[in-house]
Amino acid sequence: MNPNAETDTAIPDTAIPDKLYFRIGEVSAITGLAGYVLRFWESEFTAIRPARSESGQRLYRKKDIDEILKIKHLLYDRKFTIQGAKNHLKNRSGTTAASSFRPDVIEEIRRELVAIRSLLE
């Protein structure tokens, strides 16, 4: 477990087979969650959007399973409410884009802002 568990959504490592799509029974076996829980979470969390086969069966991708495991960790291990888990995942995704900037780009922006400020003074 990550020592920064308060700010991180670290989850225990779960082996996900190397496949493109998984049916709901397979996802249930991988995650340890019942099918009705997966279907409910699909209605609650926008990050879980399985594709549908021609016959209407849900086809989950690895990214769906990763999100399910994160949600499971938040709800079952960290005892978040569903709304709390939604807020946590929303805030986390909002900060990911900002933290992906390279330090050299941030420094260049800072220098430009300082130059603009000096022009305005």
C-alpha cells in the first residue's frame, strides 16, 4: 500500500489477462464483484463505459477494469461513499492534466509572466 494513501488511489496489484475485451462474467471473476454491482457502477461512474457486442453483451476493456478496481479500492478499502468516490476521481483527473507539464515548460511560462509584469510596472 502506498504511504500517500490519502491523496493517491493506489490499489493492490491485480493481474488482468492480456485481452482486448472481457465479458461481464470475466470481469466479475477478476474483480471479485458480482455482475449486478458492475452494472450499478456503470450507471453511477461515467469512467466505466463498456462497449456492446452485436447481441448486446457488455464488453469491458482493460481501462474499464482498471477504473473498476480503483472504485472498488475507494469504496471497500478506503470506505468512501459513492459520491465521495465520484468526487475523488473527478478531482484526480482534473489535476492529472496540470501535473503532466514538464518543468522546463513551466519555467518558460514563469519567465514570460515575469517579463510581462515588468512591462506593466
